[in-house]
Amino acid sequence: MSTVTTPDPHGELPGRIMAREMAEQPAVLRRILDEGAPAIRKVAQEIAARAPRFVLLTARGTSDNAALYAKYLLEVRLGLPCGLTSMSTTTAYGARPDLTDVLVVTVSQSGGSPDLVASTRAAREAGALTLAVTNNPDSPLAGVSEYHIDIMAGPEKALPATKTYTASLLALYLFVEGLRGGDGGPAHVLPELAAGLLARQDEVRALAARYRFAERMVITLRGYGYPTAKEAALKLMETSYIPALAYSGADLLHGPLAMVDNVSPVIAVVTDGKGGEALQPVLDRLRGRGADLVVIGPRGQVERASAGFVLPTENVAEEVQPVLEIIPLQLLAYEVTIARGQDPDAPRALAKVTETH
């Protein structure tokens, strides 16, 4: 059984930090379930008692993809209207909407970006209930927010976020379940299944050979997993520098499908559930165009593609599958980058904390 590459004692192995942090994900997920869940449930119960009428989600980068996952959860599981904020309306244009009885959830790994802090402070002053979801309970963002959820991922040093992303997904899932009075039971299978996925690195390495010389890639998905497509594209772009385009399956049919041909790699992540069902017409169109189609999903879907990676979806609730879906795609970004002779730990021109205003 193979495992994610571990750091060498001399610190010479490219990607050693990202590899170590990917390998920590099962332990992080277990920590949240065992130690963090009670605190998350308490925050959810207090916010539910205040009956917010609307939710606004604020984030950037990887955290923005986690926030988009929360949007699906809140709208589908709770029927609560949600929107993703445009922070510049507050920070650049000075808009001050009435946010009375609105829940503003700000997701940030570091909790240190000035625009996130400023927009959250402005939201609270405008009457909003404010919740920060971060990996740093002592951060400025946590300080200006009324409520805070700690994702408990531990220090993340590689520039590409991996364990903080899956930790954010799980924390947000438990929060939404807490709002609706659920116990988050479907999430308890995740640590063991995540460990099983990480042990299949050799499969991903073989898949990565297809993309070593790729000039562009398209990633598509529908439903709860759409944020997975966006996060996978971000990981590939920031580590391997391959232009990767993420589309909802529905959006792909509205124009971008024209760029797909028999030399264009397309990765389809097929959720086992309603999202996957909605993606089927898109897969048919992609096959009809002769696309180099790789499927990440249930075995039956993988067998109908050019190549793929089978996900363990049996008895896994659709709404928690995104926590698993991203793991082979994190590994793919890592392996493609290594195959191209680059270091995924240190993408050019990037910093761990991006200070936008």
C-alpha cells in the first residue's frame, strides 16, 4: 500500500510540505469530529435561535470555494437564501447596506486579510450577525466577529491549501447541520475514507502522466461538488501553472463546450446523487465530441470514461462527498507539478497570506 510522499531528512524533496499536509487530513477530520463538533454545534444553536433571514458568505481563494459549498448546504438543506459578497462594494465603494437579521459568514484560513476584516467589521456595524470560520482563533477576523469557528487544522505551511480546505468543508457542514438540529452523523465515515484515498497515490501518479504536457484543462461538476471543480482548478493553476478552467456542467454547455475537442483534457467529477444525475447530459455531449474524458466518481461512471479514479461513494451522503472528491485532485495537482519538475510547496509570485484591500 502506497502513501503520500513524506519529507526526507535533508529537506531536499520538492513538495515535501504539501505532501505532509495532505497526509494529515484524516487526522484533522477526526479531530474536528471528536473535539470541535460540540463547539460548532453550540455556535449553530445560538445563531439558529436568532433566526437570520438571509446569509451572506465572504471569502477569497480556496476559502471562497469552501464558502460556495456552504451556500449549497444552506440553500438545499435549510432553504435559506444565500449570496456571495463582493467585498469591494464595502471596502472600495463604501456601501453600507442594511444587514439587520442577516448572517454574514466569513471564511478565511489565516483570518488576516485586511479586506475580510474590514468588510466583516462593516457588516457587524450594519446590524449583521457575524461568524468567522478560520484556522486561527487569535486572528484579527475572529476578533471583529461576534462568533467564531476554529477549523482545527493546525499550522499549514505549504502555499497550496489542502488540509485547511477539507477542514473548512467539514466545519461548515457541521455548522449547517447544527442550524437544522442535525447531528452530522453522515460525516463520521470521512476520516477512514480519506485515509484510503491518500493510500492510492500510485493510481493518481499514473493519471498525472496524461497531463504532464497539457496546455489547458477543463474541470466540470454539478451540485454540491461544483466547488470541488473550482478548487481543483485553483490547485492545478497555482502549483503546475497549467491553465485550468472550472465550469458547472450547465455553464459548460452554454458556450465553453465549443473549445473542447479530442485533444482537450476534461476532468468530470461525478457526485453520486442528484448532482451526478444532472451531469449525465454533459458527459454524453463530451463523449460525443471525442473529449479526453477522465472521470472522478463511482465505478460505473469511471468505466465509461477514457480514464479515471474510483471514489468510495456507497453509503456516503451526497452532501459530504465533496470532502472526499477533492483529495485525489489535490494529489493530481501535486503529481503533475512534480512531473513537470516544479516545486508545489513554493509556487511563484504567491504568498501564504494574501493581503487584499
